[in-house]
Amino acid sequence: MDARLSTDTPMVPSWFQPTPDSLWNRYRDKPRLRIGSLFHLVWTVYVFGDLVFAEKLGPYWIPATAITFPVFLILYGLSYVRPVREARLYAIAVALMGYATLKFNTSGGACYVIYACAMMGFDGVPKRCFMGIAAVIAGFMATAWFLLSWPFAVMATLSFIALSVGSVNVIYRFNAQRDAELKLSHDEVRRLAAAAERERIGRDLHDLLGHTLSLITLKLELSRRLLDRDAVAARREMEEAEQVARDALAEVRSAVTGIRASGVVAELAAARLLLNTAMIDFIYTSEMPVLPARVDAELALVLREAVTNIHRHAGASCAEVTVAMDTRACTMTVKDNGRGVDGGEGNGICGMRERVRALGGTLTFESNRQKGTLLRIEVPLTPTDRLLSQAVAAAAALPSADPGRLAS
């Protein structure tokens, strides 16, 4: 072994160097929590509370405080920089030190017990954490009642404070863990959706271009062979290949436009995430009709603007969207139970009305103060729209075709 490696590189990390699975390392992207963990030490002022509240200091108050307070600071720091699974051990040590200090430093011992309850909430499932808090409080009450003969009212007050502090830590950590898991699930859903979209785009491009490119290749090969024998036929084959290529380019542009456009279904999913995050209950139709492409893209933009208005200005607790389509028209309604408005239409409503008017439809806006807002859009369908919707619905009902067979 290299001598320099053995002397310059410690084999065992320092006890005060944060480990990868420590609370301090978990807070590396949250500087506020790191500052908060240090700010919580402000309550250690109660370790010296006897100097203010006690008429007479207990025996050995100075040596007891001088010994236990630095030890407490060390244990508290270790609970943050050492593996989080060890926090319970440091909490037990702080609790035992608090029991031993009660006789010499009343407020200091009680303060240690409260900190021990708070440290019990650093790790483990809530049930286990509350059991640890209950054990610390039980030990405190037994020590104060049987050994020190404290009044029950004092013990009950300090026990309630310790239970409250420990419970807040457990609830906060549990909620933060659930938020992290929810974020991970959202990220996973987005990843799976992106993967599915990439697969769909790949299949669409394969189906769209596979046969076309094969046809262009064959025509160009044929024109090359005919070039020396029949120039007219070769020219005709090249012109046909050029036309096929132009048609394929137009189809690709149309497909890309469809991929970029966000439909009503996608906007409903985004609206649900946005409004639920703002604690607004969102209700919408789960079974969407197959909308014509031109109507789907424009209604999606109208829906986005309406949901944004609800999120920013309505002050609602509930919103609802319904989409329906028959042989005559497509209808979408957006309503909420917010504060409403008494004035005229704003820029957002005017923009939505222009979009609907471009589709040949109508937009009805009803809003009364404290009674919510109702937005109703009705777009008439052309015969072409109806045929396209029926064709798309029929194609969606068929089993998936083999892309390889389609391209061959």
C-alpha cells in the first residue's frame, strides 16, 4: 500500500463530516431547511432558564450545565450529519441526559427532553416515531413524579409541549416525504408519456414514410435503367418520384403540426394538475368525443386561457369542464364557483372569442359577482368534420396494424 495514501487519506471519515444518508445531505438542495435546523437551536436559551425563573439555583447547577450543554450540542449536530437511521440513538442519549439533569437544572433537563422528542421524528414511519416520543415522555413523567415529586400540572404542561414539538416534526417530515413521492410519480408519468409519444411518433413516421420512400427508391432505380434506352420514360419516372416526394413532404409537415398541437385531452390533464395544485377541485368528462383536428387545436387554446383565468383570478374552489359533440355542433362549457365579475370582458375573453369566431362558432360569457362564471363555446361542424371524426373513431376502434406489413 502507498504510504502517502495511508497517511494523507483517512480510512474512517470524520464523525462530523455529513454522510450521504444524513439529514444535512438531504437538505443540500434546500438551504432554508439547513438554516432552519441551525435556527432551532435558539430554543436552547431555556437551558439557562433557571437563571431567570428559579428563585434559587439547584445544587451543582453550574457543573451540570457546563457538562451537559456541550454534550447536547454534539449529539444534536450528530443527528443531522450522521446517517438518519442513527438519529433515534442520539435522541435516546439526549433524553437520558435530560432525566439526569432535571434534579440539578430544572429548565435545562426539560429542554433536553423536548429536543429528544423532536429528534425522534427524524426517521421512521409515523407510528414508530410516535411510539418513541411517547416513551421519552413516559420516562420524563416517571422521573419527575417518582424521583423529584413535581406537581402534575407542570409535568402535564411540559409533556404537552414535548408531544406537540415531536408531532410537528413527524407530520412535516411525513408530508415532505409524500410530496417527494408524488413528485417522483409525476416525473415517472411524464417519462412514460414521453416514451409512449416517441414510440407513437416513430410508428407514425414509419407508416407514413416507409412505403413512400420505398416507392421513390424503386422509381429512381427504374429511371436510371431507362435513362440510356428510353429517355422519355425515364423522365416520366423521375417526375413521378418528385411528385411522390412532394406529397410525402406535405404529409410529414401535417403530421409534425399535429404532433406540436396540444389537443383538448392534453389540456384537460394539464388543467387538472394546475388546479389541483391550487386546491381547486376540477371535474371534467372522462370520455371525450373524437374532435376534428381544426376544432381540437383551437378549443385546446381556448380551454388553456379559461383555466388560466380560473387559476389566477377566479378565487374558486371548484371548476368543471364538459365537452360534447353531435352531428350538428361541438359544445364546450367551462364554469366555476369563483367570485365572478360585474364589469366587461377582458382581453382574455376577447382573445377566446376571436378564436371561436375564426371557427365559425359562438362564445357565451356569463359572470356575476360572488356567483361564478360560465363560459359556453359552440362550434358548428361541417360535413368534412363529421366524416373525419367518424373515420378517426373507426380507426381507433380497430386493432393496431403491423407497421412492418404496412411499409412493405
